[in-house]
Amino acid sequence: MPTHEGPRTVAEHLAEVLALVSALPAVTTPIDEALGLVLAEDVTAPEALPRFANSAMDGYAVRAHDVAGASPEHPVVLPVVVDLPAGAESLTAVTPGVAARIMTGAPVPPGADAIVPVERTDAGVRAVTIFAPAALGAHVRRAGEDVAQGDLVLGAGQELTPYRIAAIAAVGRPAVRAHRRPRVLVMSTGSELVVPGETLRHGQIPDSNSYLLAAAARAAGASVVRLGAVPDDPDALRAALSSRADVDLVLTSGGVSQGAYDVVKEALIGLPEMRFVPVAMQPGKPQGLGRLDDGTPVLALPGNPVSAFVSFEAFVRPALLALRGLRGAALHRPRLLARATEGWTSPAGREQHIPVVLTQGEDGLEVRPAAIRGSGSHLVASLAVADGLAIVPREVGAVAVGDDVAVVRIAP
Amino acid sequence: MPTHEGPRTVAEHLAEVLALVSALPAVTTPIDEALGLVLAEDVTAPEALPRFANSAMDGYAVRAHDVAGASPEHPVVLPVVVDLPAGAESLTAVTPGVAARIMTGAPVPPGADAIVPVERTDAGVRAVTIFAPAALGAHVRRAGEDVAQGDLVLGAGQELTPYRIAAIAAVGRPAVRAHRRPRVLVMSTGSELVVPGETLRHGQIPDSNSYLLAAAARAAGASVVRLGAVPDDPDALRAALSSRADVDLVLTSGGVSQGAYDVVKEALIGLPEMRFVPVAMQPGKPQGLGRLDDGTPVLALPGNPVSAFVSFEAFVRPALLALRGLRGAALHRPRLLARATEGWTSPAGREQHIPVVLTQGEDGLEVRPAAIRGSGSHLVASLAVADGLAIVPREVGAVAVGDDVAVVRIAP
């Protein structure tokens, strides 16, 4: 049953996958719960920062002129008129000939124009002996030197890392508008699949794809409803889909190729927006995509574990990141170049996505295929040891030792 | 009040921090909940995989000899004696002169020694017309070709990525022994700190460090109790510590330097195992480390947000990863080399950890300091835009345009 449509490129298929999804609605989220979410608003500084001139050091606020000649041999002694811990509200001024004891972050008192660090003094409490001069403005953080009022701190579309959350807290925002996390329904299909740990009859194997795809979707920032394995029965599959939780994406594995029992294809091919198409990719050639009747996007991956794995990376992860509100280059893992330490072949006319092991060599990153035994794509070992994927262009038929290869890192 | 102990190197301090922690106890964890945990056991294959020879393609199981001369011009027609979907338990044999229809993953029937892909046939149901020969063993996944019985699939100490979880499922394990996640208590200190969004009096600023450290600890795989900001009052700090939840690590910011109100130092310095030490690092010089009376490890970071940020990366993140059960190089982000596109200075005798922006240039990774305005370490902007840290060795006083600099990536 050859298809009547020629294979599309990986890039063409990805573009069609991404056309199925858009950023999910924004919700107001406390910053303490916002890690990993994506901003749905621009965050600007409501006031200049620092709000007030403050000390960058523990020490003494002085008039620079008063300590201009200070040295270990000729120290300057000044009375201490006020003690300024961080958070001090005192407005006591430093007039000529006096000092204020000041802690890091405390407001620089009126009249003072320099800070002498405590290490250059005798650390006195009622009077201080100062052993060094201070330049005008020394160790003073000027009001507004960090951020001006109205400055853009973070733009919509940025992922909220710990350090970005700290920046939002620092401008006084307790919550932000962020895109909500995608909810994903994950199922594998195949009458041969049983729950891991259950007794296997002849012809049966443990379901691994539903665990793979659930964990990969979680790692990509989604919350997951994992249905497990559905048998090769279109009615069972349709029943599972019709009783499903409210989700933003349905993800299946298996049942999408040329076989007589391709359950996902059989159950969904009648839907007007579903298509089952060949992609010029190895592994991962048969792919399904489209929408259920209610508009929910569906990505139907091939069932071979390594095919499901590379299909997830190539198509599903970018789609999940787009649902989260990311855009452009942020949808993709950065591509690196690595030097092949083993050669391998790649099929003509298909872009190869092959699990690899990456190691840091003396001259840079090195790459070799993850499959140690055999040569099929059905390799548990590939899944266990791979920490990257190599992407070999369609027109390249073989990678030789020493070739530079494009790779992405998939493990921490 | 100069310290009576000379500064230690970053590496020396890190070694002392890591000596405070060890991998947390292992718990049996369902694989569906194990993402990001670290294996506390070796996982071996209880049986060889595949358990049975199976088909790598949808097609027909044949005897290779029977189709040796098949071609489009001279096809071979064989009766189909059995239909083998995935999961089939049939033991019907393929005798000379017959074929079995077979789906990907189904057991290869006794007597068959090759698979003809459906694309090279007329896809017949009762009889099949075959247009191409098949080599002995073609498209057959041999029993045991993936993993031998007893083979190590994953070793203790490895982090459970989606693909490793799939490998564990594939060998039939429903659960694994994994180190439990660390629980961390996070607080910032400083009487000037208020909850973001609350009205600020003169001298007050929003607390950002407790959000920074909580999010960073979560991103490093910990679960977090965030206490928020504690005022500069040793009794308040001791009260907060004594009423705390049961945690594996206490993390504080602020109150560790030379000032007169250094609350963490004041509250904890009497404990026999606590030390407050200078580290030859910029920023991040003052650091506290040790144990509470009950043995709980404490890491006391400086309070400047950028100092807290780089201290977390240098010391706390490796400690959290060690609590999770990781070891050796896995405790550290991989160091990359990047070419400086701006110059900057670095203090003599101190290893500089500076927030940077990384960009992919034509000739590789490029780096520039994240601080755009001003020059202090108190820069919200640094936190907002940094996606990496540059590490400049102690003996280097300046980075010039074009220099290669060691960097780590801190954002996705």
C-alpha cells in the first residue's frame, strides 16, 4: 500500500506540526510558582533601581573631602553621629567633620558622598579612625544606576529561569502573567504491550513508549495524563479518546504505518483534519498529525521506541514549547558540531536522526552512535546510553571518522 | 574586623561544602514518578532482549530460498497460512512454499528466516505476490540482539532521563531504587527586605534572594520550603531555624560578612561546626558553611543578589546534586570555551564568576558581560539577561577582546 504522497522533509513536517499549536492562555502566577513558565507580558521597572543611593560596603559614610589626607600614618578621626543598618529609615545628615556607620544596602545619608570600607578603619562605634582616603562616590550605588523607571526588564516570550524570577522580584512584582503549562494525553498502542513487571506471554513485550513520551513531555514542561497502552482495536482507541481529560495535545505511538493493524491510522483517518504522511527521515518515516473533532491537536508517532524517541525530539518537543509560549530559536535545542570517532551509514534521501554518545575530547566534542550491539532502531541500549542525537542531512550517505556532525544534547 | 584566616580557593571551599553532604537514602519509586531522580541501584536485563525473534517491518515472513528469484517481471506467489499481528501467540510454522502475513514486532513464525516488506508485495491477504528477493535474516530482529540476559542497562548514580526510563520499562521493571529528592529550607535575611509588591518605606527593597534561591534549588531538583526574609535579629533567625520543617539543607543569604549586623554570622557562629570564611572569589567572597546542632548542613551565602547567584552556582548546586546521588563530573555544568567580544577586568588573586550573555557567533560561542549599566554586582539587569557565567582564573587580571574564556550555560 504505497502512499500517494511523496515524503516531505523534516522541516516541512515540523512547520505543519507547529501550525497546529499556539501559545496557551496567560494566567496571573505568583513568582514563587512561575519557574519554567514563559512570560506573557513585558515586565518593566515601575521605579528606578536602586530606589535610593545606598552603600555597596559595610563601612562609614563620609564627606570625601574630610578623609582626603587619611593614611595609616596620619589617620583621620571622625565622630559617628548615626548607625545605619540595612533598612534604616534615619534621615540624619553627615555634616562636615562627622561620619555615619553604615551597612551594605543601607541608604547613604544626606550630605555623605563616599563610603570608607570597614577594613580601612578601626571599626569604631562612637568615633571612627580612618586610615585611607575615599574618592568622591566610592562604594556608593547611585539611585537609578541599575535600571531606569520604565526600562524593560524582561520581554514577553522569555522562559522564567531562577535568575529572571529574581529580577522580577527585585522590581517589586509579586506575580506575572505567564502562559499556562500544556496538558498532554499520552498513550502507546499495540496489542503486544503489557505493563512493565507483568508476566509476558509469547509475543508480548513491556510497554515502554508511554513512559518514554510521558517523561519526555514532562521534561519539556508539560503536565501529563499517561493512559498507558491501548490494544490494536480502533473502537478501544476511539473510546479512550472520547473519555479523555481536557488536554491541549494528544500524543500516541504506534499504529501509523503500512500494516494491516495500524490502529491509530484506522481509528483517526476518517477525521477531516487528520493526515498520515511519510517524512524523509530515518527512523521516524511514518507520522500522523491533525486534529480531533473538537479541534484538539494530535501527533501520532511511530511505535518503534527509537523512532518514537527521535520523533518526539524533532516534532513534539518544539510543539510543546510553542504551547508554553516560546518562539523561534527557543523551540529548538542548540545544535553543536562534534567530530565523529566512528563512522556510520545514513540512508540516501532521508535525514538521519541517530542516538549518539557525546564525549568531551581534547580538541572538542566527539560523537559516536549509541547502538553498541546489532544495528536496528529497536535498541534499548540506545535509549539507555544516548545523551545526544546526531542529525545527518539527506544528501549525506555516510559519516566518516573525523567528519564534523551536527548534534544536539538531550541529557543533562 | 579582618578575619584571622586567609582566603581559600573556590576549589578548596567547594571540597569542604561537598564534605558536608552525601547521597540521600534510596526509595523504591515507580518509573512513572522517577524523572530526574538518580538511580541507587544497577539495573540489569532480567532476560535477553528481544525475548523472541520478531519482525522489524510490516510484511510477510517467508523462507528466503522461496523468494530468491522474485522480481517485478517474475513475481513469486505464496499462499498466506497465518496472519500475525503484534502480540500474536500463534505457533503456526512457515513451511516451504508458504508465507505468513506479519506486523512489526510480531514473533517471526517457526520455519521463516526472512521478512519481505509489504512495499515489495501486492499486500495480499489469502495469497501474496512478492516482487523482490529477501536475504537470509532480512528485517528479522534476532532474539537477544539488543541486550543479553544480565547485561547492565544502567548503573547506579545515573540521572533518570526520559530515555533511560524507557530503557528500564523495556526490560520490564515497573519501579527502581532511586535517591529521594533533597528538601531545602531557603531564607533571605535583612531588615530592609519586604515581600515584593508591598509598599516600600525609605531604605526598604523587595526581597529577591529567597525567590532566586528557591527557584534555583527547584531547578537543581530539590523540593523547597521558602521562608522568605528574616530580619537582622539573631533571635528571630534562631527561632526560624528551630521551628523549621525537617530538611536536608538550610540555605541562607545575607549576614555573613564584616558588618555590625551580620545576623547569620551572629546567630550561628557559636555552633561548633559552623565557619565563616573568605573565599578568593569575586563576587561571593564571604561564605558560611557547617552544621546546625542536629547535624543539618547549612550553606550561608552573601546577600548581594549577584553574589548569591554566583555562590549558588559554584557551591550550592553541586551540593544539591550530590544529595540527589550524582557524583564526579555530573555535579558540574559542562564548561565551554567562548570568545570575548568585549573586554573586562578581573580582580587580582580572586577567581571571577561573572554573569554573561552567550551568543552563537559564526566561529563559535561568543561571550560578553551581562551588566549593561553601572558596574556593581547589585544589578537586576545582570540577573535578567545572563544566560551564562564566565569563570576567570585568579591569576588573570583582565579579559581582552578575542580571548577564550571558560563559561557555563545557566539558561535553557
